[in-house]
Amino acid sequence: MRTPPARCTRKTLLRYGLSALLLLGSLSFYGCNSGATGGEADGKIDIVATVGMIGDAAKNIGGEYVEVTSLMGPGVDPHLYKATAGDVQTLNNAEMILYGGLELEGRMTEIFEKMARSGKPTVAVGEAIPKELLRQPPEFKGRYDPHLWFDVTLWKQVVATIREELARHDPAHAQEYRQNAAAYLKQLDDLHQYVQAEINKIPESRRVLITAHDAFGYFGKQYGMEVKGLQGTSTATEAGAKDVQALADLIVKRKIPAIFVESSVPQATIEAVQAAVKSQGWDVKIGGQLYSDAMGPDGTPEGTYIGMFRHNVDTISKALRG
């Protein structure tokens, strides 16, 4: 493919027919707007993370020595995300790439493999966790659940992986990375204790978490909650009428007071369950919105891993306590 010109002039564009004009327009936008992710000029390490949770960990560990770009913002579903030409350019410009692995970013796996073969540090942070600690849901057919961030103890291992990768890549600041990581890990210890205390406030019979898809399996296993997701572990598989009815039957039978929508999954899926429950004479409330595969907007408490997790736990605890 020919490299587009640096300057996009009207005279150049008019030389081409309509189809060529459209192609040139798209390539020119790409060429005129590509470039550094923000850290090349100031000596910081340019890191590109896929999901916000990984990006937030990298920021906390790297501190002033890194510039972090997260490809997938609020409300984005990583299971279905398809990289744009701009994303590929951002990845090319990065000095380091951090992604979840375990097929979290299913449609981008081939891109990461190519980046790794080129010699660029490209790290699947979830795949460093011992396999015996990973969930392997039956519906995932031999594959692992990638939603590690909902068990704080597992996420601490991800933090350690990022810490060591940064220290290896930039040994001059290894001590600072380890100090930053130690402070952040202490915050995660506090978060872990807070989560357990809030879940313990829910009566045991009501510790059932029902959401649009089973992103909370690690959460349930670690903190003592039964988790039911309408779509299973990945949103790539759509729920059918039988799935909706089976979940509605469970809610009515167990007299579950609340179910939850997710920021990265269309609300209609849970509303269909709510309607099926209502048809059986039980009124189940939508207890609130949870952040599952994406964090909240930048600049808000929910735009950080710790703030997102606390929001989820507070929402769950309040709704299920009744």
C-alpha cells in the first residue's frame, strides 16, 4: 500500500475518481493523525494496554516514567472489539504492549502475536497466573475465564507481572517501580478486606449475583457468592429464549430481589429476564449498573480499578440486602 502524502491538499485529492478519493481520504486521515501515543517526546515509556484495568495498573506502577494509552474505553466489550487502523498504528508506536490474554481480546490475538514476533515487548498479563488458579467453565470448552480482575488476590499477581516487566525493560528505574507497586499492592489488600466485609453484610440466602454475562465468576469464588450470567463467560455467544426462561425460573424459585445490568452489555438482555420473571408473578428489581469488562469514564472514581470495584460491591450489597 502506498504511503499517503504528509499534506492532504484539495489539488491532490481532485486527481482521483470517486472511489480513489474515498480511499485516499481514509488513508490520509490515518497518515495525518498517526504518531506517538504521547510519551515519545518526554522520554517516558509508551505503554499501550487493551482494557482500562490493565492500563490503570500500569499507571500506578510506572508513575512518572510511563505514558499509558488504553485502547478500550468505558462501555467497550473486549470480547467483540475489532482493532481499527488507528489502533494498529498506536500499537506500532508503543514501546510496550500489555493485554489480558486468555482470549479476552479474542479478535486481536493475531495482532499481538505479530507484535511479539517483531521483538516488541508484548505481554499477556493474565497468562502468567498459574493455571490451577484459573477458572475453566464448562461452557468455555477447555479454555480459561479471562476476567481475573474480579478476584483482588489474582489481580495482585497481574500487578507483580507488570512490575517485573517494567523493571526488566527499564532497570534504571526498577527501584521506583517496585516501590510504586508495593504501595499499590497495599491499597489492593485494603480493597480485598473491604469487599469481603461488604459481601458479609448480605444474608447468605441472598448472595446470588445475576448479570448479563458471567464476568463475575472469580468474584463469586473468592467472596462467597453464587454467580449466574445470562450469556455465559463471553458475550460472543448470544443468549436464547431458553436461557432467559431458565434464569427467570431460578429467580422466582429463589425469591431473588435484584438483578444487574452491565456497562458493556446491552441492557435489553437483563430487561428480558425481568419481564419473564414478572410474568410469573415475582417482582425482581434491576439493582443497578455494574462495571464488568470496562471501567467508568476517566476522571471519575469508577474510572480506576479500585473505584470501579468499590462501586460494584456497594451496588451489589445495597440491592441484595434489601
